[in-house]
Amino acid sequence: DSDNSKDMVKYITCVEDKNYDKLGETKSVARLGWIRGCGFSPYVDGVVYDGDAMLNQAYKAVHECGDYNTWIETARKIRQHGIVAHIMMAASFSSVLVEPLGLLPFFLHIWGGTEAGKTVGLMVAASVWADPDMGEYIRTFNSTSVAQEVMAGFCNSLPICMDELQIIKDRADFDKTIYMLTEGIGRGRGAKAGGMQKTYTWRNCIITTGEMPISNPNSGGGAVNRIIEIDCKDEKLFDDPRMTANTVRQNYGFAGREFVRMLTDNIPHAKEIYQSYYSGLVSGSSTEKQSMAASVILTADQLATEWIFKDGRALKSEDLEEFLTTKDEVDSNRRALDWIYGEVAVNSARFDSGSNGGE
């Protein structure tokens, strides 16, 4: 280096400068998903990863492993067994549609009691694209907001998969994370040498799990509006979660590549399907953002049914409508009024002048 071999460094710099037109060129990327002028990373030949070294492991996790047919048969059984795991898989496919359709990122949060199979469901969703083993592609909530921002920018078009919401202690601060991740752009920061640091951007779906809801009564309307929350109600998502987890650990990554290959030439078709679903949902009681998120999940599942599963089990609008937040539920004023009604109902004796109910 320039400290212990100054002359050697000068020599190499001179050689490189005088032979610039003769040196080979390699295209490099620093993140996953749609890259303008390049295609879809990492499914482009001749492209190497040249980003953050700490994310190299996650980049390498996006590859094919095992047997494609084994994964498809397992996924078909999951789609047949129950609706929640089916929606999680559909959301994973939908992530790569967010940018081509010009949409905003959104959350899908699955919550419920322990041993419902939520983590296995997250593994199945991740197995569409990458190695679903914990720590390879999937992350937990045990990270700072900056780390979450960097991970979002790295995933870009692929889904962000985060497990164990209950690790978060300060729920009020997490509302800020919801807003940040669903805006699709990181925080602007100044550089030491002057100017601005690179700002991360992303357009994807964030799939999360936990034992509690991700929103709370104090959450702003904007935060509630950007999340589709599904309560497992302690139901088992899988007949045999251990076998399902072991299968997707050994067989993964094929469906995502095939889905992107088909999507590249069929984006107009995807837009038509999306618009059809969106028109139907937005005319109901759901908000525009909720209808957008549900429509892109439904679109992805229909396309995956046509191109990959071919089992005729695509999700229908009514399968998701029960989980969508209505306009009244998003309205902060309406939620405040409902809270007051609840307090009055719980303390009804205190409002009865004829009873001795205290103040």
C-alpha cells in the first residue's frame, strides 16, 4: 500500500493510467433486484457483487439449491392447506412487482401465539428467492434503524424478511421505522469530506412476523394504512412445520428466477391484472394504500399460479378483504372516539348518578 510500498503504488497507478483502454471491464452491482441499464440482479450474467462486505453473505444466499420440483410440490401443499402461508408466499412474489407497477413499499405482518408456524412461513416466503436459513437472508428486528435502512437499500426489489417483532422494546419508535421503510428512501446524511452521502432507495414488500401486532392504538393513520396485519389466532399454518422447514432449507431459489424471467416480457399483462383487482378493492371500504398492497399481492399470486404452480388455486379478492383496514379504522380521529367510547363502557358505573360508583 502507499505506506510501505510508495514506489510500487506509483508504478501500478502509472501502468493503469497509460493502459486504460486495454484493461478489461467488469460490470458490478451493490444490491439486488431491478437495476437500471443492467437487468435484475443477480440473474444477469457477467455481473459481480461489489457492495458492502457485510452484506456479501446475503447476496450469495440468493441462488438456486436442491430440486425445483420438490420445492413446487411442497409449495402446492402449503397453498392447499391454509390461507395465511399462501398469502406470505404471494407477498414474496409481489415484491418484484412494486417497482414495475410504480407502487410504494408496504408491510405484511403475521402475528399470533407461539408455535403457530410464523417463522416457518417466513422461511417459505424467503425460499422463493434465497437460502431461508436464519441469518443467511432472513434477519430479525434486533438491529438499528440505520442497519434496517441499509438492508432495505440492499434488497431493493426483493422482499425484506424480518422475524421476532417482540425484540423491539420501544413500540413508539417503531412507527418511525414503518414510515421510513414504506417511503422507499433512506435518510439524507452529510459526508465528512463535504456534500452528501449516497441515499438508499428501494421498492419492495416487507414481510414481518411476531407475537403481537405491529401497530398499536397510538400509531398514526399513515402507519396503520401501510400495513396488512393478519392474526394467526393460534392456528397452525402447516401440518408438519419441521418437515416443511427442512424441505425449504434444502430446496430453494428456483421460483424467483423463473418468475422474473416470465415477468420481464409480461409487465403490461401484470399491469392489466393489477388494475382489475385495484378497481374492485378501492371501490369498497378499504383505503387506497390498503387496496394497492392487496392488489399487488393478488396480481403476483395469479401470475405465479399461471407460470409456476399451475394448480388453479390463485387467491381471490375476498381472501384478503377481511384483513384490510377500512377508512374508519385508519382515521386517527375515529380511533380516538372509539377509545373514548370504550373507556365510558368499561367505567359505566361512574357515569350513573344513581349508583355509588365513585367519581
